[in-house]
Amino acid sequence: MSDYLLLFRGGDAQRTDEQKDPIKWQAHLMKWKTWMDSLAQKGKFIGGQPLGIDGSVITGSKKTVTDGPFTEGKEIVGGYVMIRANDKGEAIELSKGCPLLEHEGTIEVRELKQLGM
């Protein structure tokens, strides 16, 4: 059994219409709750949060700080969920239930490794 990080990118353009309509937005949020609750019931959900749009980027040995991230909208990481799965294949299958995919978003599945100290 391993832990996986699901990074959510994109999907914002199609969600904008939902955000303007409180009933549609509530329905959208319920899809997320239902999906995460199903992961929890299976003992697969560890945690997760949406991310704010403001941030800073620290770069290189000079530790240069810039406002950001300024990337194309479909590349911005909008949130994450951590899950527990038997293997990467199961983590991918669990990811396929995510509502972000209904809005043409992408999910990056990454195994969390131990530091080995």
C-alpha cells in the first residue's frame, strides 16, 4: 500500500458558468464531496484542499521571489488530494471519479516517497 498525490490542473474555464449560478455551483461542490466521501468510505482518502490563486515563486540560489504562478490557466495547480492505494493502477482508477475531469481538467498521479533518512 502506498500514498499518492493527485494534483489538479485546469478545468476553470468551464467551471466559471457554474460559479455564477449558486444552484449549479452547489451541485458541482456536492460532486466533489460525494467523490471524496466515497474515497474515505473505502479507506483511501488521506486529505486534500483547493489552492488559492495568489502565490509567490522562489527561484534559484539567489532566492529570487516573484509573484505567481503565472502560467497558462490549464497548467495552474488548483488543488490536491492525497490517497492511499495498492499501486499506481488503483490510484489512477480512483482518480477517474474526480469531478474535475468533467471540466476537461487534468489529474497528475504521483507516488509519495519516503525521505530515507
